[in-house]
Amino acid sequence: MNLVSAIVEHKIPVGQWARILVDYLTDNFYDQFRLFSEGLGWLIEGVVYLLNAVPPLIFIIGVMGLSFWLHRKIRLAIGIGLSLLLILNLGYWEPTLETIALVVYATLISCVIGIPLGIAAAHRSWLYTVLRPILDLMQTIPTFVYLIPTLMLFGLGMVPGLISTVIFAIPAPIRLTYLGVSGVPQHLIDAGKAFGASRMQLLFKVELPHAMPNIMAGLNQCIMLSLSMVVIAALVGADGLGKPVVRALNSVNIAQGIEAGLAIVIVAIVLDRLLKQPGQIPD
């Protein structure tokens, strides 16, 4: 018991260290964080404005046309069109566009950072050894924990929700890019070297083409993880389909919660089907 008491009494102040770090950043870089937040928020609002400028029916027809062009499946295009019409009918069109904008930015940031990191980790084993526990932490720590510092640093709005979404989603493209590039058969690399390919030529003409299915899977997972954060991001002021879910929870409004949840599911299915590689969707 004495040993247990000694361990408990000599607590490692991990939480205090984190608070000191956040306080230091807030005290010394408050203006920079808020300027960054306003700039990124302006970009997101600009995308939402552009999406809203397109009439809903034209937008739906465009998505159907994109689906048919990518997959050459008329039933898939019709299914996507009917699904989007259902969202329009339920009255969640504008929140859906806000959610799409948030997901697009979160996915773009995650892939711009994550894919190069995954490539670098595949070529440097020590880097992946360093990254692996960090990625595990980012994916397993409760999302509400890092909502607190992002809220303090960036204030209410879309930006703290976006940053939290990126933290949660970025491990997917890093891990799957690493698996794809590191899984390239050695004989392909040897053949490339035999033909005099440079390191960059090996990367772009051998490794990345072979790893592309894994990279696309990472992109798909990144989008799904971003969508799963929609409701969490709404708790810090992010617009989108998460807001009606939170309102429904606060007011115990079953109808509103089911409708908003259904809209989130439809967006997830539509994006998943659009990004599937040709031949992966059954007839």
C-alpha cells in the first residue's frame, strides 16, 4: 500500500505540461492563430458560396454525369441522383454542401501532408518507427480531448472542426501510402535500376503506379473518417450536417436526428461510390 500511495502521490504532470504548452501558444501567437483561422475560414466559406451558387438540380445532374463518366454504370448514376434528391427533399441541401466543403478541405490537407510522409516513411524505416506511435495516438485518443486546444487556439467555427478532422483522418493516407510504396516487389525496382532510372523516375514510374490502389484506399478512408467527424466538429461551431444532429440530441428530436443522420450516410455512400476505382463496383 505504501508503494501504491507513493506512486499516486508523485503524479507525472502530463496534463499540466499540455496546459502550459497551450497557454504559451495562446499568449504568444494568438494573433497569428486567429489570422490563420480567419483566412482558412474565408476559403471554406468561399467554396460553400460557390457550391450554393449552383442550382441544386444542376449540381445533382453534374454529379450523376461525373459518376457515369468515371464508372460507365447507369444504375449507379441514377442511384446517386435519387439519393441526392432525397437530401434536397428532406431540406438538408445547404448543410450537405457545408459538410462536403469541410470534407474536401480536410481530405486535401490530409493527403497533401500524408502522402509525402508515407512515401518518406517507406524509404526511411526510422521515420516510420517514429511516426507509428504518433499515428496510433492520433487515431485512438478521444476526439473531445484535442477539441479543447483547437478551440482555444482557433476559436469557434469551421476551422477548429477542420483541424480536429485533419488530426483524426491524416493517419489513413500516411499508413496506406507507406504500405503501398514499401510493398513494391523488389524485382520491379531492380528492373527500373537496370534500365538506368533515377530515384525520382523509380518513384513516379514504378513505385507510385504500383502503390496507387493503396493510395486511393487511403484517400477513401480519409473521406470516411472526415465524415465521421462531422458531428464532433459541430460541437465547436462547425457548420454542416452535424449541427442538426446536435440540435436533435439536445431537444430529443428523433425525427430531425434520423433525417440528418440519413443525409450523412447518403453523402458517405455517394463519395465512396464516386471514388471507387473502375471495376470495384459490382454491376
